[in-house]
Amino acid sequence: MPSGKFVVSASIENSFRNEKVKGMFDVDMSEVKKEFIVDIPIDDRSWNVGLIVGGSGTGKTTIAKHIFKNGYQFFAGYEWSKQSVIDNFPSKFTPKEITEALSKVGFSSPPDWLKPFSALSNGQQMRAELARLMLDADQPVIYDEFTSVVDRQVAKIGSYAISKYIKKYDKKFIAVSCHKDIFEWLEADWVYDTDKNEFQWVYLRRPEIKVNIKKAKQFEWKMFSQFHYLTSAHNNSAHKYIAEINGEPVAWCSIMHFPHPKVKNIKKLHRAVVKPDYQGIGLGSIFIKKICEMYINKGFRVVISLSAPALINSMQRDKSWRMTRKPGYTSKTSKKGLLRGTTAAKRLTASFEYIA
């Protein structure tokens, strides 16, 4: 059982300034000591996510290092070179394993995988670190200063994405943080509060994510174009939609007429983008389905072509989609008409129809 009683001490050097302060505040000591008595009874129940939380200086990191020193891997940050993110992963892992790990923690942007770590946003850096850690770790993981360097909305969404991954693959993860606003979003199985020196098993469900969908204008595409994994081009004739969370535009979906020679009621999804900080929570899938249902209710069929392996695999597992063309290489690229530039001859692609 992770528990113990220990003392942490620090010697005080005899310097002019130290002695001056001792005299000013009538403090006469040669060392500073702090005693910890900690009990975190987690051995007798199954769990995946734990949280050690409390204010600065309350001993969170000290407790994590002392109580979980055996059988746990403590993480306080990797060294990242100037190479791309994927080149920083250990050589024993294949590109497929690396990109799958990155996608699973909600970092699903191939162009950003090719950037140096220093060029990523704080939210992307957090997820890249976790993907590398979870792929490489052969022990339960303790993540110090969890979400400390990201804004609080990103922290909440990131916590939910990471928790989904940890639980899906039945791993063990302990977050150490000074932020209590991630309680419900992390959906921890247990919490140790260093402010109260109190442990408890919890059953927390994340707050509902309220998404508002509105029609968009062509110029608003520029908010999302840089995040599309293939191109920034966009057909003006497409019908365009934006998903908002708390008034912030977080995802884009557009759809256009598909000029089939025989069938006249087919629409094709044109562009779908979720901003990086909101990936990994299923937002893109939900948004796309809402748009598909909107057009199906108007009497249309809706199809989509994909080249991202993770998306293809996801749709193959989703009963809402029927594969109409297996993954393969197309023979040519459209050079005219409404679908100009929408077919790729050099990429592996697959097609699906939404069947609700």
C-alpha cells in the first residue's frame, strides 16, 4: 500500500544574509524540516487514473517521489532536440507506432509531427510528451506539473482526451497538479488533496461539452486552414459550418454537391478540421455526423474520401459509415469542375457513405 511517514530537510548555510534574516525575525535554526504522513490506499482496488493535487508548496512532488518510488516512472519532462517530433522518439519504435500513439492522445496533425518540439503549441507539447512517455514506459506513469503550462480551457480538453486514452488501453497514470479545475475532466478514480492531507476514491464525470453549430462564411476558413492535414485550399461553392464551444470556433466542416453521372442527390464532405487543442475528444466525428444527418434529412446521400490512416481505421470501426471504396491509390486527379483538386493520385485513400 502506498503510504509512509518521512521527513524532508534542508540545511541552512552560514552566510551574512542568512544570519541577518535570522536576527531580524528571531529565527535560530541550522536546518528546515517538514514531516509528511501519507496514506494512499490504492492496492486493493482497480484503477487507471489518479490525481495528486494541492497548492504550491504543499508537497505534491515530494509525496509522489517518496510514496511511489517503487514500480512507478516519475516524469518531469523530456529533452527534445531540434529534429522533428517523431525523430525524437526512441529508434525501436516504427513510424506507424509513433503516429498512432500521437493520434491516440489527441495530437493528430501530420504537418505538426514534422516540426521541432519547440515549434508546437503548449497543448501539443503536453500531448507529444505524453505519447512518447506512454509508448516508452514499461511502468505506471507519474506526470509532474500536469497542465501547468497550458491555458485552462486547453487543460480541461487535454485532460479528457488523455484520460480516454489511459482508460481505453488500461494503463496507470497519476497526474500531479496544482489545478483543481481538471478534477472532472480527468475523470480520476482517486484523488489525494495535499491541502487537506486527504485521500478519497471518487467517481467524477466530466461536465457536458455544449457544442453550437452555425453556418460559416468563406473568409472564416482562414481560422482553420493552417490545421488541415493536407491543404489550405477550399472550394467557394461548398456549404460551410463552424462548431463552437463557449463561443470559441473550434471545428470546421464543409460539404458540396457531388456530380455523379447517374445519381443526382449525393453530397460530399469537402473539408473537416478540428483545432489541435480540441482533438482527441471525439468532437470531429460528432460534428461530421451532425452535418451528414442534416443533409440526409433533406433527402441527400453523403459520402467522404479520406487519406489519413487514423480516420480510415476509425470509420471502418464505426457502424454509421459504410466503406464504398477500400484503401488504395486513385488513377488520376480532377483538373476541372466543382471537384477540382479534390482527388489525389499519389495518396492512399478510401471512401465511405454515411448510413446513420
